[in-house]
Amino acid sequence: MYRGATAPPSFAFAFDIDGVLIRGPQPLPAAKRALAMLDGANPWGMCLTNGGGSSEEDRCQKLTAQLGVDIKPSQFIQAHTILKSVVKNYADVPVLVLGGRGGEIREVAEKYGFKKAYTTLDVLAWNPAVWPFHELTPDERQSTKPVDFSETPISAIFVFHDPRNWALDIQIICDVVHSGGMMCIPDEVTACKTRPVELVFCNPDIIWRSDFERPRIGQGAFREAFQAVYKALTGSEYPHVQYGKPTQATYRFAEKVLRDRCKCSTHNQYLVRTSLLMDNC
């Protein structure tokens, strides 16, 4: 399979991860054999997943240990990796980043270049009355940053990964988008807002495969829950941007990353086919 070859091949593989290469914490035996056959191809392709929640570097280290094949960050795209391509538009303005545990997603966002990334736990620490049904744990409080959200206009909300506290997150999204970015604008003045807050989801999957017998609900289900609540409040759904497989934006981003890795362009003879291997839950 091009082992030791100097010219790039005319094809590459893009592997989904959950349900294709691994299930829960365990690698699938057939996946390990397939990757072992491709290991050394120049290049064999990439992993393309709707998972996320940690940095690409951390996830690649874990996958390398699980699969026995060296997976480099340049070969790995997770749900929120595409946000690297838009961070320039939001690098210096306050944004909310949702999903994952504690402050882990903030760390990922800051590595991408978001300099003012805040979490819904930050909001709750600022004013516990925002959602009185959850009291921050010591670990959650330690992950927060002090900020006055009455003076901090939010320009965009990015749902990086599956939220852990749906009720808290849906409440805060509704507050922010309904008021044009501020947490403390009364209902009677929300009609004066000048610019809508952009809402971005990174994973459209309603369900996904874990090591449990039945599929688990994912970020796509959270999106549907938010939209149902927002529509009940306002009469219409809130406009949003959707990334992740199988959106065209994510596939185009993945193709560009793969072509850059191959040092190919759309004008030459190389990398004319990419095969995507994925599951359907």
C-alpha cells in the first residue's frame, strides 16, 4: 500500500471513530487490522469524527495507544476542529463555549485562539440566580473565571461538545440570544437589540454509539431540545450554523486538511478519491 513510496497516492481513507474504530473505550479488532495494513501509506488518510471535548493532541495520544498506530494531529479532525477556521472572526470578543467537563472546553478554545472564552459555569458563578436548581461543586467553581456578565456582551455561542447540564445551558443560551448578547437586559428592551448572537453547533448527531447496548443521545438532541424551548418561548426557531458530519462545510474542511497534508492541490492528478468509512448507529 505505497509503503516507502515517494509520490502521494491518488486516494485516501477518512475513518469515523465511534462505532468504526472503537466502541466505548475498546478498539474494534477489525479496525486495528485495517489500520495496521494502511500504516506507512503515504499518507493513508485521517480520522474524522463528531466526537470531541479535548484537544486534538490529547485525543491523538489516546487513539495511538488504543489502536497501535501512530495518529498525528494533522490526521485527526474532531467536531470542533473546524472552528480553527473561523476563530479569526471572534479571537478578541467575548464568546460562550459549551460542552464537556468543567473548564476543559475553555482550554481547547483558548488553544484555538479564542482569547475571551467563557462557560455557562462562569455565568452561574457570577449570579447563582441564573439557574437556582444547580449548585456549583468545588471542582466546577475552581474551573470558573470571574467576569461581570452584566457588562460583557456575548458575540457568539459555540457548542463544542455535548453539554453536561442541559437545563443550565438551554436557559443561558435563551437569555443571551433573546437579549442580543447581554445577560441582564429586561424583556421590554430586547426588541432594541441591533445584532443577533451567532449560534454554532459542531455535531448534528441525534444519537451515537458507546459501549452501552443501545445508542446514546448526543449534541443533535441537545440542539433539538434548545430549539423546542426557544420556539415555545418565541414562536420560531433560532437561526444557527451546523458543523460536523455529514455537513458540506465539515467535508470541505476535511478535504482541505487532507490535501494540505498530501501537499496536493485541486489542479494536479493526486488525491482524486477519498473514501469515508462511518457507522449509522
